Amino acid sequence: MNPAAFPLLSVDRLTIDIGGANVVDDVSFTVAPGKVMALVGESGCGKSLTSYAMLGLLPPAARRTAGRIMLENTDLAALSERQLRKARGKDISIIFQEPSASLDPLTTVGSQIAEAYRVHHGVSKAEAYEKARQMLVDVGIPDPARRLDQYPFELSGGMCQRIMISIALINGPRLLVADEPTTALDVTIQAQILDLMKKLVADRGTAIVLITHDMGVVADIADDVAVMYAGRIAEIAPVHDLFRQPKHPYTALLLASVPKLDDAPKADLATIEGTVPTPNEFGVGCRFVERCPLATDKCRTEQPPLFDCGGGHRSACWHIDRMAEIREVAA
């Protein structure tokens, strides 16, 4: 049997509490080796908290109250801080959204990349620097020997992001978490970073959990997509199925709001009426209920499970059979 058929990462019913509210609620998904899973949704939906929980990096106010995070046979959520330090970088790594805030401005980039390698391998400084130089070659930074002695402020935003990728990958982790890795970059550099991530998947078999709100990025790189809304997964599907035939009203309206090249000049953009509820406004039913054109009393009183729609496509909606009405609204 193909080993890729078995998940590398299994997030099972993850729940995270802040101030008595489940800001991440019963979230489950899997990622196979060499695949890209995108977690998408509006700001504050819980996607970044989900990614930080994988590495044991939740902020002090947040607390995991349930769920497992299995990296093959290891439950990352059950590891001590000391055990997590050994796993971070070696088994699972993260690229943060803002490289300028993540890199030490007073230390050369060579030292920062080499340190990530020496922590796990205990090699000499010279050997670690040679490994760092090779990583710069791998991520496409020209004149790597000179770049090793430069400081982050001497490099462009795109180069700093490549430095972050070098640090994340120097130990050959099996899983890479990328938290909005292209948000602060211009379009040309975004394309270069995405091409680099595709190459990593193809050449190294690295699995990626991509956190983003950019549906264009999702269409370009993801194999599967989990759409989050107000801390819950609304829909999860292979990327082509999700774009072709969404099975949740939120996903359909989200896709309809993305500008298209054939839109009429100065045409009004489609919007989703209303606002995302705050944690203290979460009700017992569907959290999208106040913004959903299909909402009924059942949606307000009963939380929908993730229904199996076939082919790995699941949707948390009581009215999947009425999705044609959403397409009319979106049009």
C-alpha cells in the first residue's frame, strides 16, 4: 500500500479555550506526506491558533482543553516543553507571517540559520555554517557566502522570508507549518515563495499546513482545504472540488467575493452581510446562522456535524441540498 495514503499529521477534535469560550472548537483534519493542507478563513477564525497548538506555542491566555495532535505515532499535545523543543525544527517547523519580527536584528543571518542546525546536531560551527550556506543555495538566494554575514535589515522582505524558510527546513522536518507566509510580500515575491514551497513538496516530500485567507494562494498550491469559521470547520474538501462545487453557504459566499478578471469595470464586489460573532456571542447552533441566507430555526438550535458528501468532501450544514439557492444569491 502507498505510504502516502497514511496521514503524517492527524488533528483530532482539537479544542482551545480563551476566557471560557471555545475559540477553536472540535477541529479535525489530516495531512498526508508530501501534501499541502490549507486552513482558510477570515481573521480571528482560529486558524493561526490551530497551527500554534501543533508546536506548543499557544499564547498564555489560550488553553487546549481537548483533542490530540498526532505526528505519525507521537501526540504532540501530550509532550512536555522539553520534548517539544526537541521536536520543533527537527520534526515540525513553522514559518511565521512577519520575518522581520521573527529574525534577530542584531545577529547575522548565517548565525541564525547555523544555530537552528547546531541545536539538534551538536556539530562544529564550521560544519553548521556550511550547512547554512547550502540551505541558502536551496532556497534560491544568490551569493550565499556573502549573505551569511549580513544582518536582516540588509536584506529585502523576500530574502528575509527565504531566510525563515531556511531556518525552518535546515533539519529536514517532515511537516512545515506556514502561517500567512506571503502576506507581507509583493505579488512577484509571493509567486517566488509559492514556487519554492511547491519545490520543497516535490523534492523533499515535506507536508505543509498553510494558513491563509488568500483563495488565490489556495488554488495555486493546496491539495486539500479546510474552511474555518468562528473556530469551527465549516467545510473540508480536495481543492478542486471545493472551488468547483462548495457544499457550505459560507464557502460559496467567500468564493463569490473574490474579484474575477471578467468582472465589469467598477462593478460592486460581492460581500457577506453581517459580521463574525465574537466568542461571547457563540450560540448552540451553527455559528454562521446570522449571516446565512439558508438559515432556519434548526440552524439556531442544533450544531450541524460534518456530513460526508463523498470523495473526501465534508460540510457542516443542515441544508447541503439547497446550495443551488446560494449560487443564485451569490450571482
